[in-house]
Amino acid sequence: MDTKRTAIVTGATGAIGKAIARQMADFGYNVSIFVRNEMKAKNTVDEIITTTGNENVEYVIVDLSRKDAIRQAVEGWDGPLHVLINNAAVTPRRREETPEGIEMQFATNVLGYFWMMQYFEPYLKMGAPSRIVNVASYWAGDLDIGDLECRNSHYNNDRIYRQSKQADRMLTVAFAGRMKKDGIAVNAAHPGDVNSILSNNLGYGGHESPDSGADTPVWLASSDDFEGITGKYFEHRDETNCRFGRDKGLVEKLFEICESY
Ligand SMILES: NC(=O)c1ccc[n+]([C@@H]2O[C@H](COP(=O)([O-])OP(=O)(O)OC[C@H]3O[C@@H](n4cnc5c(N)ncnc54)[C@H](OP(=O)(O)O)[C@@H]3O)[C@@H](O)[C@H]2O)c1
């Protein structure tokens, strides 16, 4: 990696994440994809290098549902980070748990985002002004703060997914408040409806292309229009009112719960 601006994209072996990583490489960023499957990782890196001509693309193998794995990946990191795009997510049809016993959607879609922001903060500070983009969704709501892991109710992957995407938007507000003083902007985006494993598990296809899904996250990560904008939520490049960030008490409660894991 040379000394240009560096971006991490999680879940870049998936539909939207791969398009995000390719577009960031096309813009000339050094891109590090954080993914869990080595074979897919190699193929994705090769594909991005071939299509963009940018040789500064690499992968890091990490299970983003596991705190120790993320911590280990961060320990191997060196130098400033300018952009972190949290994108990896899952929607298993049946309730699954990590080896630590944490419900899988909460672990990956919520805690994974939380730990990446928390552990990369020193490197984002080094790279400031820097940016975090949390890939969230308009498909969000019904967060049950007393049962985030769905232990006391019937598991429905769509409901737990919507809860997790509400949590991503709330954590965006929580981290934006904490990181502003260090020159780190934190915003959230709905990418668009794209056909993927994630959307198929929820029972729908998707009418937008992966490139179109990547457009708003990449724009938030790279455009000069965003200097000083933080804690906001965007759909199709439009800043969109987000009711989930308004209840500061609930936002802080969620942050505290995530911190306790
Ligand atoms: N698709 C849509 O219509 C839509 C709409 C709104 C929001 N979104 C959001 O867009 C983002 C990307 O979704 P997508 O549709 O592109 O999904 P996708 O194609 O299913 O990709 C998901 C990615 O996450 C990775 N991942 C899952 N669990 C992981 C773990 N424990 N550790 C490391 N990587 C892991 C997957 O890796 P593997 O390849 O190894 O499985 C894959 O790269 C998600 O945050 C989703 O909520 C999507």
C-alpha cells in the first residue's frame, strides 16, 4: 500500500459491498476489504484490480460477528485510515448464534459495526478528516431494547433485520457525537434494493443494480460536499429525516448495551 487515502470496506464479497469496493478503487483509494472467505476474497481482489487497474487492493480475513477476530484484525493494521464503510450483514432464516452465544444478526449487523468503529477510532483519528459510512436501510424499525438478541420472542428474520438496521442508524448518531471533536464524520445510508443473498433470505429480489446500490455510500465516503456533515442519514443521495436518532436516551442505552459485550 502506498501513502494515498485508504478505505476499508466490509462484506465486499457480497453484492453491494463488492460494487462499493470497486468504485472506491476506481476513485484511486487504497482499498482493504474485510471479508471472511479466503477464496471469495482472492477472486474479488483480482476482479477489482483487473477492472480498475488500481493495484492497491488487498484483503483481510475476519469474522465480523466476533469481537476477538475484529480486535486481532485491527492489531495487524498500520497507519492512518481515511474511510471505513461498514456494510457486511446477514439475515439467516432460522435463529443462529456465534460461538460466543450471541444471536447472529445482532452480532454481525450491529456489534460488528460497533466494534469496527470502536477499534478503528485511533487510526481514523490519525487520518482525519476521515469518514465512516454505515450501510443501513430504509427497511428498519421495531427495535426492542430489552430483547436485542431475540431470546424472549419468536425469531422472525425480517423483524430482527429491521431492528438491526434501526440500530445501525442509532449507532451512527451515537458515534457521530463522540467522534466529531477528532475530525471523524459518521453518516448512514440506505443503498437501494439489490438482489442478493441477504435480500433473498428476506423474501425479496431487488430492482436496482449493485452499482446503483453502492452509489450513495461511495458518494458519502468520497465527495467533497460532505465536509463537516455528520450524524445524518441518506437515501439516494438525499439527506432524509431519521426518527431513530431523535430519542437520545434510547441511543445512549443502545451504545451502553453494545459496549457491554
Ligand atoms: N440488498 C438490498 O436490497 C439491501 C437493501 C437495504 C440495505 N442493504 C444493506 O446493504 C448491505 C449489503 O447487503 P447485500 O445485499 O450486498 O448482502 P450480501 O450480498 O448478502 O452480502 C453480505 C456480505 O456480508 C458478508 N458477511 C456476512 N457475515 C459476515 C461475517 N460474519 N464476517 C465477515 N463478512 C460477513 C458476506 O460474506 P460472504 O460472501 O462470505 O457470505 C457478504 O460479503 C447490508 O448492510 C444490508 O443491510 C441491502
